[in-house]
Amino acid sequence: MDDDLEKIETTLLLEGIFRRYGYDFRKYSYASIRRRIWHRIHLEGLPNVSCLQEKVLHDPEVFKRLLGDLVIPVTEMYRDPEMFLSFRRDIVPHLRKLPFVRIWHAGCSTGEEVHSLAILLEEEGLLDQSRIYATDINENALEIAKDGIIPIDRMKQYTKNYQAAGGGRSFSDYYDSDNGGVRIKPHLRRNIVFARHNLVTDSSFNEFHVILCRNVMIYFNNQLRDQVHRLFYESLAHEGILIVGAKESISFTPMSDRYETFNDRNRIFRKMR
Amino acid sequence: MKIKTKLAVGFTLLLLLLVGITSFGYIRLSQMNHSLNQFYDNRFEKVRLALAVRGEINSSGRVMNDIMIGDQDPSEGVDEVTNRLTGASKQFNTLSSMELTGAEQDVMDGIMKVTEGYVTSLETFIELVKSGDVEKAKKLYADKLRGEQRQLIDSMDELVKTQENAMKTEMADSRTLYDKSVQTVALFTIIGLILGVAIVMWVFPSITQGLNLLERMAQRFGRGRLRSFVRFDIKSKDELGELAQLFKRIALDLQVKNEREALLASIQQRQGRVNAQIARVTELLQEGHDVKLVAQSFISEFAPVLGVSYGLVYLSDPAAGEGNLELSGSYAVLSENGEGEPSVPSFVRPGEGLTGQCYQDAKPIVMENLPEGYVKVSSGLGMTEPSTLIIQPILYENAVIGVIELASVDGFDSERKELLLALCDKFGTILNNIFSRLRVEELLRESQAMTEELQVQSEELVCQQEELRETNDKLESQQDDLKKSEQRLQQQQEELEHTNQELTVKTIALEQHIERVEIQNRQIALANSELERQALQLALTSKYKSEFLANMSHELRTPLNSLLILSEFLAENEEGNLTDKQREYMQTIHVSGHDLLKMIDEILDLSKIDAGKMDIHPEWMVLGDLSAFLDNMFAPMAAAKRLSLIVDNSNDIPGAIWTDGHRLKQIMRNLFSNAIKFTDNGAVSFAVRRPSEQELNSGGREEGTRYIALSVTDTGIGIHPDKRDLIFEAFRQADGTTSRKYGGTGLGLTISRELAQLLGGWIHLDTEPDKGSTFTLVLPERQPDQQSLEEEFQAYSSEWTAASAETMEAESFDEINVNPSDTIPSTSVLEVDSAQEGEDMPKPPEKEEVFDNKKILLVDDDTRNMFALSSVLEHHNMRVVYAENGIEALNRLDEESDIDLVLMDIMMPVMDGYEAMKRIRDNEAWNKVPIIALTAKAMMDDRNKCIEAGASDYITKPVNKDQLLSLIRVWLHR
């Protein structure tokens, strides 16, 4: 009974957020959304979801905090280095044949992976003929991404990742640091377009050769995930590459038979028809 | 009878006949031949001979007539008659010698008698003739001889006649024989002919009959009318009969075989049809995902094939356990009330009705002759009722997974039943496949969902961890602040205490002063103390000067170092845009810079000594090692100048001495390089021995101490006596002019002298111009235990200054240690700088906390790099520890436990960077120390090797200062 009630409250809260602020979490995976909401409820010291709803609807600051909880900005530079290694070895040769490469990184969060990709393309001499469209729903994250700021305490791990991803130079070639922070060198962002894009509500905006959407759809329910897969399918060029998170799969989505598996381990797929 | 026998008998008869005729003919012919021979050899010869004899006699008669007539000369005639009669008698003899019949013998005998008379008469006649009595002869002839002659001729004629008669008889006999022979042969021939015909008539029919039969058979065989062979009645027992019999059997066998094959073919055809249908099932349904769709397409597809006009498929989902059957497909089912709802139950429980029963029992149920109204089949045109109903279970591995119910108007023949069975079997397999596929898919879907949920949770966790960490950091920084204020408090307290102390000291000084004032009468003592104070002041001033010098040269090194590096880079002319001349200038700049650096180093040494900052680290120095070191180092230089290098160790010296080996080497190096520098030919020799009295007296000899002398002797230019002291002064050479021949800063000897003093010894010079010089370092032989006191002291003050031990009085030592900051001159200078800059800069980079007091181990064998890097690091308040190679680096790490980061060059002598990093990583204590590898223009391979060897990161040379600082910041970050 309590579960049902909580479900009603949650649905109402998400509906309210959508109507009030335009962020649509209604089709997100319930289990995760529920945990995030309760996390916020505890931090705000509230008794239940309805109380949070009251606060969120009336106080944009509370909403911002809740938004920060709902949008999980977990990312890494060269996250799953093997994927980047495979990208470098297997995908880059295909991209070389193109006169211009368009890449969509959907759900780029604070831009770590976009920067990783830019460095990779720069090393492969492809950055100048590429454009990376890095989109995310979270504007705060996008601001951080645009500045190329990376927390310094992550850099050791990132350096290891970079090396594991087949990085060919000294990783420090690509960043400057000052006290407490690291900043990816701005010239690497010369062909990155950062923009806000909502996978739930917005449609495609170009045709791409590569789409990366890693560990984004895991937060969606099946319906929304299928919808986003359709969006990606429509946005991919013929033989375009779709890369999803290491724990994700495109099986059981309506588009699964339209792709061939390019690299199963690293979840790289290629649009076939 | 067999044809073979018949032929044998017939041909044998004919052969016998032929043989008979032939032998008969042969006998007759031989007979006739014989009589012919007889005829010729006997009769004909006899006739001929008789005629010849008769002729001769006749001729003799004529001759005799002639003689008598006188036509012929009697003598000649007599000869002729004699000849003729001789011939006649010869032939007669021949005749008489021949075989003679009785009659002939008689004639012959008569002839013989006549002949005798004739011959006698003739002889008489001849006699008469010869005698010439012709008349008498005529008479004889006429009387006797003529008669006898005629008689003879007649006898002869008779003989011939006899012979001719005999011949006639024989001729007649022969003719008769011939005729008989002809008759006999003709008879035999006729008999033979008749026999032949008879044989043919006897053998032929059986052959032709047989052949005809065979031909007929062959014709039928050819036409394939094998069945009619049965009707052939074969009576004949001969070969052809047997053949026909065989033929018949073959044909009948063939017939049987053909029939079997036809049967087989029809079976195969049927099987083929079934298989084709099964293949279609597989093809049609294999890819299906939805069980109901599959069931529907199964029944739609195969109802017509099975000739069924009504059909249902019920399935039960095995995943649902022992569940109900669900209607999953139907064929031609009428709807109830025409509203689209099928008139059949959608669900059937096990055991419910025949369908349920079939499901329960897993056995097919067949109902034939269905009662009227059981079920209806209808179309727009009409309606009928099926006659037969089959309910067939669908099995997979003996488990029922569904039931098919079919009704047919015209019944099921065996082929249809068979097909139905096969189809159901296959259908069962396919359904099972689909069920298991669905199950697997479901599991996969669940596992995927769980994987993703796990990922979500892990990311949430990471996120929360991050938040927690931030909170923690905040707390920590607050704690830090607290600690800092505490420290500040403590510092203030210390300062207070310090002031207090100073006050106490001042009070004591005051008291002393008061005491001194009190003893006013001791004026001389007072003046003395005043003098002492002034001397101390002087020493202090000199010390300040040295300190300044030390600081200054240290600071000079940094810019000079970049000058060196840059000029070298330029001189390398990598971009190729400098002319040779410009490169030469660059090299000159570089070399000059290098000299300058060396000079500054020396000044630094000197000023360190002056300021009392030169550390002495005594150790056991093996003198043999020293000799070897010098030999190694200077042998090439000596060889280059064609000088001989002689090393000579005396016997009465100890193996090792307790002194600072590094400094000792420095002194010896200086002396040696001077010796080689100022010697153009001859030799440079090195000797370790006991010092001479003169040498001992030339320095501050201590009683009770043994000394050792290390001397360097050359055969060079020598030194003028009045320049002797000069050469030990700073910046001086014997030749002080600008045009002097020999280079150098002129600091070497000065430093050597000072160092010698630090080591408790001195340098003695023995020289003669143009002959050469001997520099002798005289050192005390000290023992470690002698210095135990000093070591305690060292432990206490943390910096053992040689000055305190040797050159300074105990009193002044206290003074020097009053201000601890004095010991770090570079820092103090920097602090002053930053303080000045601090006016308008909110936070100068040097103040960065990350770097504060971090200890960096710099491992590089290249002093220039060392200087360049260390100046950067020190400038940012990092403490730098040096090592020239991997081994040293390991030693440093061992000695200094609090090293925060290692900067590791790769190419080094003794032990390179890779090895050093590997060793560092092998040691658990240093596992976590970040190591940044310095690699020269590294290739990919180089970098990989670095990482493999244990480097945390790498930076390429030439090192960019900001990049290096960024890196260090990253790796020093907690």
C-alpha cells in the first residue's frame, strides 16, 4: 500500500517538475528515480515525497538541488579505456575515409569523455575535419564541460586511462593546472559544440557518423529507451557507429536488428539498414 | 535328343559315306592303273619286240636277195645280215626274258625251233656267199632258207597275233571294270545325298523352332512385356530350350524386381512428400517468435495439405506448468452467432473432453464415421459434415505441449496419417525451440535489466561517494584551519619564549657587563676583551660577505643555466636557420657560459668554506681507491699531452684513512689538473708516503698525531719563489697578465688549500722555475673515535659545520646558530623577494600549498638539467634531493623516508631509469611514490617502457616548466 502511495507521489512529483520546469523524468527508470528522490528527501530533512514536491514546486533552489541528484554526472576521462582503444584502432580508419566527421556525444555530462575523444582525434590528426556535438540535459554540467575543468584528484586515474586507451604522448601535453584544478587546453575544444539537448523531448538535429551515448539510457525505462534508440537510428548515417555504455545492450530494442555488432566487448554497433 | 547329338550323328554318317566313296574310287583307280601298266609293259612291248624281230628278219631276207641278185656286195651284205640278225636276236632275247604266259611260251618255243634252223641255214648261206659260191647259196636259199625265213616270220606274226588277242581281251576286261566302278560310285553318291537330306531334315526344325521362340521372347522383352513370359510353355529340352527357359526366368525375375522398385519408388515419393512438408514446416515456423502466430500459420498452411476441412491447435505453455490448453490456431472454424467469436472453447482443461483426454494421455484419438451433426464444414455455397476426426497430441521428448484437432470429409488415408504424425513431431520440436528461445530471451532481458540497474546503482554510489568526499574535504579543511591557528598560537608562544630567552641572555650579558664594569681596575684585560670583540666582528663581517657570495652565486646559477641550455639548443641548430658563423658564436657563448658556471661553482665552494658551510663527512677512504681514481681520470689527459703518469704508493702507509673522501678527491683533482695543465713534457707523478720533516713543519702540526703525505710532482714550468704565496690566493695565477698562456679561474688552489684546512691538513709547495713543482697534501691520520664528540655534536645541531670544529672558536659557534634561517640562504633570499612582490600580488605561485615543503627526488646525471629543474622546484618551495643515477636514487629513497615524488631521468650511467623504477616499484615501501619519467624525445615505445617499468607518468625533454609544475601538482595531489 505504501509502495503504491509512494508511486503516486513520485508520479505527481515528476509530472509537476515537467509542467513547472520542463524537465521530463517521467519515463526514467522508477527504481533509480525513487532512490535519488529519497536521497534528496533525507538531505532536505523531509518526511515524504509529497513534502519534497511542495518544496520543489515552490522553491527553484530546491529543484536545482534535486536536479543535481536526478542527473547523475558520473563520468571519467577515457572511461572504459578499451573502448577508446578500439575506437582508435577500428573506427578511426573508417572515419579517415570521410571528408568530414560528425560525432554526437549524447549525455556528455561534464565533458570528460568529449575531451578524451577530442584528444584522441587530435592525435589521429582527425580533429580538424571533425565536429563533435556534445549535448546534455544539465546546463551546469555543460558549463563545466565548456571550460574544460577537471578535478585534479582524478588526473592520476585519467592518466592511467589515457595510457590504457592507447594514448601516444605525455598526457600532460593536453592540460594546464593551477592550484586545485586542471584545465584541458582550449585548442582541443576548437571543434566541439556544446549544447543543451533533451533526449526525452528533443528530436534529432543532424546526421552523424558516430553517436556515443554511454550510461545514459540505463536511467530510462524501456519505453523511453526504445524511443531514444529510434532517435539515434534516425540520426545515424548509413554504416554509422553507435556506442553505448559497457553494461548496456541494444538487444531487445526495436532497432536491434538494424545494427550489426562491430565490437561486442566495447558495445560498438554499426547501422546496417 | 540334343541338337549337339543330332548334329554329331548326322555328320558322322555323312563322313563315313564320304570315306567309303573315296576309298572305293581309290581302289578302282589303282586297279585300272595296274591293268593299264600291264597292258603297256607286257602286251604292247611284246608286240613291239616281235614286230622289230620280224622287221630285222625281213630285212635280212631282202639283203640276201640283193646279194644273190648281185645288187649288193656279198661281204657287205653278209655284215649287214649279221648285224641285223644280231639285233634281232637281242630283241628276241629281251622278249623271251619277259614274263610269258603258257601260250606265249609255246609260241616262243616254236619260234626258237624255227630260229635254230634258220640260223644254221643262214650261217651256211653266209659261208657260201663268202666262198663265193653264189649258186649254191642261191640254191640253199631257194631250197631251204626262204622257207625257214617265211616260217620264222609267220611265227613272229603269230606271236603278234596272240599278243593282240590278249590285248583285246584285256581291253574288254578294263571296260567292264570301269563301267562297274561308275555304277558303284553313282550309287554311293545317291545314298549319301539322301542321307544328308535326311539329317538336315532331322536337325533343322529343332534349331529353328528354338530360335523362333527366343526371338519372340526377345521381342517381348524388348517391348517390356515381361508379364506375358509366364505364358510361354517351353517343351523342348535342348540347349535353346534351356536358354529360353533361362530367359523366361530372367524376365520373370526382372518383372518381380521392377514391381518391387515401383513399390519402393512410390514409398519414397510418399516419404518425399512428407519430408517436403516437414521442410516447409521448419522453414515456415523456425523464425517465428510468437507461439500463437506460429500455431496459426501451421494450421493454415497444413490443413489443405492434409486434406482437412476443419482444424484447431491447442497449446500449453510449458513455463506455466501443468496448465490449460489454450486455443492458439484454427482452420475453417465457424463463428458462433456469426459474431467472430469462435464456436470452440478457448481453453481446455486436461482431461476435459476428447481434446483434454488426448492431452492427458499423449495418445492420438481417431473417430471414424462421425455421427450426424457432430461438426459442420461450411462455405458460402453450402455445408457438409466431416466423416473422420483425428485428435493428435503434439509431443516434445514425450511431453505433451499441445493438441491438434482435425476433421476431414473424405477421411485420412495412411499417407495423410503419416504426414500428420511427422508434421506434429516437427511442430513439437519447433514449438519447444520457440518456448526455450522465449525463456532464454526473457532471462537475457532480465539479466540485462539487472546489469543496467547495477550500473545505475554503481554510478549513484560513485556520485554519493563524491558528495561524501566533498563533505569530508570540507571537514578536513576546517580541521586544517584549526590546526593552523593552533600552530600560529604555538608559534607566537615560541616567539614569546624566544624573546624571553633573548631577554635572559641580555640580562646575563648585562650582568656580565656589570661584572666587567665592576672590575674596572683590570684595564688591560678590558682592552684585550675589546680587541677580541673587534676581531670577532671582523670575522662576522667576512662571514656575511661569504654568505652573500654564496647566495649570489647560487642565484646566478639559475639564469646562467638557462643561458647554457638555450645556447646549446641554438648551437645544435635543429631548425637549420643559423649560419655556421652564428653557430660558432653560440658554441662560444655556451663554452664561456660553461666556464662561468664552473667558476661560480668554485666561488660557491670557496664562499661556502669561508662561510663555514662546507660540510665534512668523514669516512674510511681506501688510498688504493684514490690512486685508481686519479689514474682513471687523468691517464687519458696525460696521454693526450704525451706525458707519463706515475703512481707510487709507499709501503709504510695505512690502507685507509678516516677523512672526507669526496673533498680529498676534489683537492687531488685540482692538484692533478694543474700539474698536467702546466707541464708540456716529462711526467706527472703521484705518491702517497710519510711526510718529510720540512713538510710537517710547514703547517699547523699537532703533536702526537701521525700524518700522511699525498704529493703530485710535475716537470712543468715551476713557480718563481716570490710568487709562491700568490698562487694560493683567489683569482691569482703566477702569470696574472691578460695574455697568460694557461686558462682557468685561478680558484683551484685556493679551494684546495681551504679544503685541506677543513680536513685538518695543509698543502706544502716545493718548486723551482722551469724544473717543476711538487704539491704535497699533508693530512692527519685520524680515528673515528676521536671524533665521537663531534658526532654527538653533529646529531644535536643537525648540521655539522667544519668551521665550528676547525676555524671558529666555540664562542662564535653559538653566535652563528642563533638564527636557524641562516642555514638556508636561498630560501631566505626568495622569501625577501616574494615579500616585496607580495605587496600587489594576492597569491604568488611560490606560495602554493601543494608544493610547500614537498620533497622531490631528482634523478639525473646531467648537471645542467639538475640545475634547471632544481631551480624551478626550489623556486616553488619544494625541497630537492639529488641522485646522479639509479643506484644513488635507491640510496636516497632509503635514507630519506619522506620523499613525495621522484623525477626520473632515463638515460643514466651505472643504473638507468627503467631499472631504477622497477626496483623502486619492487619495494613495497615505495610502491605508492609517484614517479615522473623524464624521457628525451621519446618515441611511443620509450613511453610504454616507462609505464611498464613503473612510471606514473612521463614528460618529454626539453621540459616545459609549466607542464612540469602541472604534472607535479597532479601527482602531489592527495
